[in-house]
Amino acid sequence: MNTLHPQVAAFLEVVRNSKIPPMHRVNALEARNIYRDTRGKLLPTAPPMALCEDISVPGPAGSITVRHYRPAGSATSETLPALVFFHGGGWVIGDLDTHDVLCRELSNGARCAVFAVHYRLAPEHRFPAAVDDSIAATRHIAQRAADYGIAAARIAVGGDSAGGNLATVVALAARDAGGPRLVYQLLIYPGTDQRMLHASHNANGAGYLLTRELIEYFRGHYLPDAKQYDDWRASPLLAKDLSGLPPAYVLTAGFDPLVDEGKEYADRLAAAGVAVEYRCYEDMVHGFIIMGGVLDTARAAVADCAERLKRGLG
């Protein structure tokens, strides 16, 4: 039987004793502030970069802010592979700052450019706004690859949680549209099925940071119509065909409500002939990857992701 890592257990005890209200009991703006403030205290030190700047790219409803990173030691004239990254947060919370350190670490570790996409959030912008922004930003970056100093033939997509969901959807959409050609998917505990029917939703639905109540809160903001749960752009696990997708690394956490749907997505990719690597960090909880300031395993997992991404980018 799996047991929580001692560092995770200690962190969860702090959370239980905190006077901060659960995010599912406050409005979206308050939830964003809580997430930003609490996660900021868990981050490792931000490493230096050769470049870190916010740019604007065209989107379906105006400009989209994208944070462009280039790894430390890289030259301006150097053509790099690239990762288009989508942050987690249930399509409701999270932003470029909450995932800034992770993007820096992946850029330096994989020696690639990273483009972190600030897609529109719910409930102000409901499904499929985040999907549309993510697809548009990825397409623009690929089309303007030479201008950004990246190789158009060496672009990956990735993200954590809701961002992992968006990365899978962008990969499916790119395949169906005939481009842009993507070479890799980095999927960190992705949400792949909005129906919440997997056993892990009950087994891990309380006490492990991401609760069933919080998932329902996010889903209610992002997908107000239950008929949308079956749309593959919301639930990529329900896509009829997963063949022809780029190779993928799927990472899950043992005490995560999403662990079963992440594992099933990896299994379906493999069954469809996609090269996939899967790893479950059995003693971790959802969201651990950005907690490197307090969790040793988080730092090791980020380094592992960067190494796999580096290989995947070629």
C-alpha cells in the first residue's frame, strides 16, 4: 500500500491547520490570489535566464500574452528547439508567474526555448476559450519560428494539470489540421476526462490538496453545461483516435484524483502506436511539481522532465 512522502505529509498538515479558506468556497478572483500567494512560498529559487520577456501574439479574441524564455548561456543567434507550455490551475487559477520557475527550470534543463501561454481563464472566459487561445498561440509560434530563433521542426507542447489537458488537445488539433508539426508532449498529471468517473476521484478525492469539491468548482466555472464533458477538447481521453500523435511522457502522482485518467491516457496512446513513457510518483500529490522549495522529489521530477524533454526535442 502506498504511503505519503514524509515531506508531503508535513505540508498537508500545515494546510489542514491553515486559516486560509478552501479555494472552492471563494470566488475566482480570491481563489487566484490564494493560489498565487500560497504556491509562491513553495517555489525554489528562480534560476537566471539568457532571456525572459513577455510578448504578445495574435489570438481569436485579441492578443495573448506569452512569456518567452531562452536558457542561460544560449546565444541570441542560436536556433533552439522549443516547448510551448500551458500552466495548470483548473482553467480558473494560475498564471505566468505561478509557473515561472518551472518554465525556467525546463528551459535550462532541456536547453530549449520555452513559450508559456497566458490563455484566457474561466469563468470570465469559459470553454473553449482556453483551447482556442492555446491552439492559436502554438500555431503562431510555429509559423514565426525563425523570428523567435527556434527550429520549426523541433517544437513540443506541455503543461501540468489543466495545462496538460490543453497540451493534449493542442496536439490532437495540430494533427487533425495537418500542422504545426509537433515532436513531443510533456504531460504532467494531465486532466483527461471531465466526467470524474475513475476510481481515483473517490479514493483520493479528499485530504490530498486537490479535492473532488475543488475539481467540481473548476469544472463548474469552465464547463457550465454538462453536455460539454464529452467534447474531446474538454476530455481528450474521449477522442476517438489517438494515433499519429507525437511521442509523450506522462507523469502522474499516486495520491491524485487524476492519477487513473492520466494512466489511462498513457495506455491509450501506447495502444494507438504512440511512443509513450509513463511514470507515477506514488508518494506525491497533485501539484507537487512546482513545490521544489519544500519537496526534494519535486526538484528531481523537474530534472527528469527536462531530460526527457531534451531527448524528445532531438
